[in-house]
Amino acid sequence: MNFTKSLLAISLTSALAACGGGDNNNPSTPAQPSIAVPSSVNATSGYSVTVFAQAPGKSSNPPACDPASPGCYTKPDSIVQLGTGSASSMLVAYGDNVQPNGTVSSTNSATGTTQIVQYDMNGNAQKTYTVPGHNDGMLAYDSHTIWAMSNEDANPTLVVIDVTSGKMTTYTADAAPAHGGGLDDLQMINGQVFVSGSNPTLDASTNLYDGPAIYTLALNSTGSTFHLTPVLTGNARAQVINPSAAGVTVDASGTAMLGNPLVPNGSTNNPGGLQDPDSMATDSAGNLVLDSQADSELVFVSNPGAANQSVKELFLTLYSNPWPVDDTRWAPASSQFMLVTDTGSGLIYKITSASGFKAGSMYSNGQGTVLQDDPTTGDMTPIMTGMSSPHGMLFVQ
């Protein structure tokens, strides 16, 4: 979900000083010619950054092609890995200029289309898939199937892509989502698919959101629709990991309503409830993790959808200030490097660690930065700065 907010200007300089169908089906080829990292982009000591890929059809940095022309894709966002090792591939969703409700523009209500590009391990484009609407979330469902969710603000559409055959099947919801908006990111745990309910409708009198923030998603036997079952509401109570980071008052059991009271909701402080369910992840312990972007918080759901489901929340801060993030990922033991999509520049960055990424370490991106997170305090430390608008993040295995 797009979100605009006035952020406290924070200098990061000191931190750096201190620390359709498939087409173009080509076999894996040698690494593409190197692309210069913009001078504004810097990594802290112990990390290095290069450009993994840029959108097909773009011949310069920054890309100089007409976004309306065929083959000129803009605004890379979600990224997933299909398979593991040297034979695996990365799929990147390009939002182009399609609106988050799926329409061509604010004045053209026709449904737009966006692209998902499949890259090999060397950053070479292999295939391109065109899907309806504004794709924002993807899930590697199995070794040859991608689920792509479009339209995070309204009119959600799911496209299931078989990358082997190129077959694509489109599904729509069998009823309007109860939270009033669209659907964003996807995760699968124990064979069950979960999706975040983004752009929720807030109560007009209280600005409080009490509708579903996470659903399970199941395909119906009709072959054209999917069904949503609420799993977590925006006003659920959670065990607060770091209450002092947001000035949260907890009850005797250490719980409070979800939501960040330090983040404005309209013209007043947030009375409670999540404002901005967005990206999701699965942490190293197998918990479902929801990012409420505008709230600068992560929600951890253990045993999602089960009778013994439990919830925790962690408030994220940079230099003691709330810091909105997009994607959060945990380094697996077999991680080779990290990929980050930069929506504004059209580039996909490759980040490596001189000592290797420690298994279980936690990283987020947002507001031009990639940061390492402290899972107890919520404090974040920049490892890369100067990007335009980082969104997708992936540890490559």
C-alpha cells in the first residue's frame, strides 16, 4: 500500500562513517555487463553493494526509456526465488505506472497490466509474464508455480503462474474483502496461504481499525475465485516486546492493542489498531510476520489460524524515532547474498557481507535504507543508504 508521511529528517552520514505468458525464454547466460552503482548509494563497513540487474529494455542508469513503450518496465517491487542453488531463478514484479487499485491512472478506470520478469542467477532476464492490475505480492508456491497478488488498495486479483508451461490462471475474491481495501503480500506456512488485508477502512468516528488484517486464502473449486477467512484483526491484543519504544501502556500480562500511539492517525495520535497492514514474511522460528508500515511495527503471529494462535508486536526505531519499513527478512544458514529492489531507480541491488550473513539475523528496508534489526529492542542500524525507494528484499540460497 502506498503511504505518505512527513518523516523527521535524519542524517545517515555519520552512521556510514562509523560503521500474458512467458516470452524471451533464454537459457542462463554469463553475467551481464556491470552496471554502475549510483554515487548516492553506500554500504557500511563489512558490506558491499553491486547492481544485480535492471529492468529489460533499459539501456542507461538511470534508465532512459519511455515508460509507455513495450519492453520498458519500471518500479521493481516484490521479489521471490524459485528453486535453490545455481539453477534457481529470481522473479521480480514491476509496478510500472499502474495505480494500486489496478486502474491505468487516476483518470482512466480501465484495468492496467504489469510485468513479472524472471531472472537467472547472473541477473539476465529469461521470461516475462504480464498480469492484470498492479502486482505487489508474490509467493513461490512450489518449484514451478508462482502466486502473484495484484491491487493492494482495492479490487484484488490473484494470478497463478506455472513457469514451466507458461499457463496463467486468474482468480478474484468470491466476496468483497471485509476490511474494505485490497490484498497485498502472501506467505505460506504448513501448506496454508496467508494474505495481508491492505488499505483498510478506518472507523469514521474513532479512526480505529478493527477489521481483518490477515486472512487465509484458499482457491475455490470453481477455478476462478478464491475465499478469504480472517485470521487476525487490526485491533487484536498482543504481547509487546518493547513497549518503551512507542510509549505503550501494557496490562498486567504485558499485552496491549496493536498499533503505534506515537504515529499520527490523521490529525491526532493513533487511538489503537493497525493502520497499514502491508508486507509479510516468515521468520526463522516459523512465525508469520506482518509489517504495518505506517505504524513502524512488526506483528508476529505464532501458529496462525490455529486455536493456540498467539501474537507479539515489535516497534521499529532508527535513532529513537519510528521508522517505517517495507520488507523484513531473516538470513537463512545457506544464504549467499541479499537482493533488494529499488523502485525509484529501477535497479536491483546485490548486497554481500564480508563475514557472511549470520543465520537468523534480521534485516529490513525502507526510506532509502537497508537496516539490521535488533529483535529485542527494535533498534535498527543502517548497512546501506542512499537508495531511492527500496521495497522487495530476498536472501538468495
